[in-house]
Amino acid sequence: QVQLMESGGGLEQPGGSLRLSCAASGNIFRINDMGWYRQAPGKEREWVAVINSVGSTNYADSAKGRFTISRDNAKNTVFLQMNSLRPEDTAVYSCYVILTNARTYWGQGTQVTVSS
């Protein structure tokens, strides 16, 4: 009953930047965590970043120092600013929200390709 709509993926060169966004709608009471996972071809799903309801953030080591997660609570939207992109960042990026009832919902995924 919760839908997540992502945007911002695409093709970027190594060293470039992309900003992903994900807006939640539907039966939202209160959102606890909002975050991002990614999955590259042939690899397992990898957690990237999370932000809690008061703005505290955490990052995977691969994202630390390059990616920034933020949220707009009024718009139920989470963002992922990705700088200094590397070919290894190529993956399908999926946003997620965790409600206060512990239910988790996922976005449809958006393709990020980093290539020369």
C-alpha cells in the first residue's frame, strides 16, 4: 500500500555526479528509515546508505566520502547525491522506506551506469 517512485538514474562518466530521488506515497503513517540499496549484475544486493527520521546518516564504506543521503520529510522524499562516480558504482539502485510498524517497501529501481 506504499509506493516509491524513483528518478535521476542514467549514464555518467567516471568522476561525474548523479542525484537520485525517491518519493513515497500511499498508506504512510510515519517513516522511520529511508535508504538505498544497489545490485550490480552477478552480485548480491548491497546496502548503500540510510537516514533516520531525525536526519542521522550512515554509509557503506564504498560510499563514504562520495555519496550523501538526505530527506525531505514534508515531501516524503529521500535523495542520494553521488559524486566522484566510479565504474564499480554501476548498478540498479533501489530506495526503501521502513515505517514505524517495521514494514519495508521498495522502489522499482533505477539504472546507474558509470562508463567512459
